[in-house]
Amino acid sequence: MLIQTLQLEKKVTTQEGILHILQPIDLAIEAGETVAIVGASGSGKSTLLALLAGLDIASSGQVLIDQVNLSALDEEQRAQLRAEKIGFIFQSFLLIPSLTALENVMLPAELAGQKNAEQQARELLVKVGLGERLTHYPNQLSGGEQQRVAIARAFIGTPKILFADEPTGNLDAATGRKIEDLLFAMNEQSGTTLVMVTHDSKLAQRCQRILTMEAGRLTEVPADVA
């Protein structure tokens, strides 16, 4: 099992009392699967994704990534695990403004100590159709181009798992479809496990499994319904 949660829970204390963002969740995702998590805003989707990627800490329960318990790791060790096994596409791109497209894509590989970071980054940017935009800065790129840089960055190092939070949420419909096609094509080529949060039902239906989040509770949509 590549991704597994055991009674994973997230809650915070407010003036009104304890707010349960995630009710206890048991989840299992096999290597190579494509999984969509859908639900209304505020239902806990992005929180779950952040917990799975080790970007946030659970209140209780466990997240196992490739049989490694994230709760047993400190922040430095979680960062190392992400560098080795995980790619993440953020809804807001989160490109570094002072770095070129090439440098933005190279950065995770450089931090992971990979010697061929520049070659990998160049090849990925060519794959996403940005071979002529290597030296452009984020403010010189369109929203679709910035998202393609973010996808290339997420795939550098060929991660075992790719998490995507609303990967087409900030794009127009035509650009969004191109990004979707690119995401699934690159996922298939590299054999990466894909887990995405999306409001787009058509995008969700392209995945092998659809999970619904409602008020912090996760349920699976049966295949014949999806």
C-alpha cells in the first residue's frame, strides 16, 4: 500500500469549542492509482491533501507513505521524504518570482541533491511545451504557462506520488483542459500515483476512483455511479 491513513483526524480549538475539520479517516491508495477528492469548499479536502503530503500535522491518527509513518518524523525528515517521493501542485502555483521557469523547476531536485537537476528541468519544460520560455520569470508567463511550470516542477525527480490541489482552478476552460490532458499524460508516462482535489466533476471522472468529502467525512463514490 503506497498511501494509507489510520483514524486520521484534524481538529482545532476555537472560542466556540473544538472544531472537527476532519473526522477519523481510514484510506488506502495503491501505487499507480488516480484518485479525485471532491466536495464543497470548507469540507476538509485541502486539509486532507496537506496531511497526506506531510505539509500539516494531524491531531491524531496516522499517515503512512510507502510504509513510513509521517507522525514519527520531524519536520526535516518529512521534508526529506517529500523531496524523495512526493510532488505537489498548488492551486496558486507558488512559483518563486525571482527565479526563471528553469530555476523554479530545478529547485526541488537541487534541494534533494540530484546532480542532473538542470537537464531534468529542461526536458520537463520541453514536455510541457515551454522549451522556449526557460529564462522567463513568472510575471512574464500567462496563468496557463505558470501552471505548466508548476506541473514540470512537481514531476522533477519522478516522484512516486503527485498531489494536486485544484490544478485547473485558476485557469479558463480551454487552458484547463490542456493542463488536464498534460497532467494525465505525464502521470501515465512516469507511473506516478495521482491524488487530486477538484471541484471539476469532469476532471474527477477521469480518475479511477472518486472520494467525496462532506463535513470532514470521507466516502467513496461507487464506480457505477461515478
